[in-house]
Amino acid sequence: MKYITSAVIITLTFWASLLHASPTTELKPFTATYEIDWNGSISLSGKTTRHLQVKDQHWLFESKANAMFASIFESSQFQVKNSTIQPLTYVYKRSVLGKKRNAEVHFDWSNLQVTNKVGDKPWQMGIKPGVQDKISYQLLLQQDVAAGIKDVTYNVADGGHLKKYRFKTEGVEIINAPIGEYEAIRVVRVRDKESERQTFIWFAPELNYQIIKLHQVEKKDKTYTLLLNTLKY
């Protein structure tokens, strides 16, 4: 049970784990649903919903992932200032077999600081313009792929540190998902050489460069796949 739960958490947390300073595509509210499949010693399935909307004069980006033993909710409230996405508040809620973990991260751009209120482990650190939270960068990646940028790196406030998330474009493939068959741009996350984890993401130009597929390899026989099921603007 512990092994299965850990695997599901890793899958769901990609949306916590998976914005560059010059957006090239206009943000449009949307709702997208994805099927989750985990292939390991046994198979599990679940669902992820991503939702972008305008709320209280700011943008709100939410991700909800559910599987048999775990659920994860994340949200990023942000503003667009000088053509740059600026996160304001990031919320994380996880429930695994009744055990819960919550965190809330606040960005203070006037003082260039970010504060995390997470139980008994709060932290605060300085930031610089362009820093993102753990899901807002996904919107920038979508925009940069649409702009034809082949190699991008984002600074992300993660666990009291500024971490670099790097992605490279590898080519174009035809992806068959529940929503249909589309040509998609394949992007790989560049990790440290010693890391066993591999992450591949496919963006579909005909779907406004939405993610149509994600495939993650934890070890040689443990993989996770998300496929786009529905998309509504």
C-alpha cells in the first residue's frame, strides 16, 4: 500500500512540480480534463482537471488530481504586469489515506520576498523579477513553446529555494488521445545526469498549445501517462 501510494503522489505532484518574462499567446480561460494511468507492479487510474479563469481582477489557475489513494489540489493566483505573469498566492493541499498536508505561499513583489506558511516549517526568502510558483510556470512553458523557443529555464520558488526548471523541444509527433488525434510538439524536462526520472510533454498547436500528453518515467518499469480527455474554452 505504501509503495502504491508513493507512486500515485509522484504522478499527481507533477502538476505541482510541471512563466518566462515575455508571453506570446494571449491567456484564455479554459477547463481541461486528463486521464491518468500508472503502470507498475499493478495498474491504477485517476483524473486531473486544470482550470484557468479570471477572478477578482486576477487570474486563477487550478489543478485538481484524484486517484484511488490520494488527491492533490493546487492553485496559483497571479496578475499580468508589463506583459509578465506575476504569481501572488500559491496554495497546495494533499490528502493521502486521510493524512493531509497544506501549504500557502505569498509573493510580495514590492519587497521582492516570498513567504511560505506550512505547518511547523515556514520559510521566507528573497526573489527577483520573473520568479514563478510551482504551477504558474506551466503557462509560460505553453506560451514559449507556441513562440518556437527551443530551450527555456524558469526560476521557481520551491521549498525555500529558487530552483531552475529547464525544458528543451525535441520534435513533432502525432498523439492519439481521448480528445482525438493531433500533431504535437514534444518537450523534455532536462534533469541532472544522476536523476532516474524522465518527463516528456506534448503540446498541440491546434488546441492552442494545450498539453495533450505527459509521460513520466520513474524507473525502467514504472511509468505515468496523462492524456487529454476534454477541453473547453
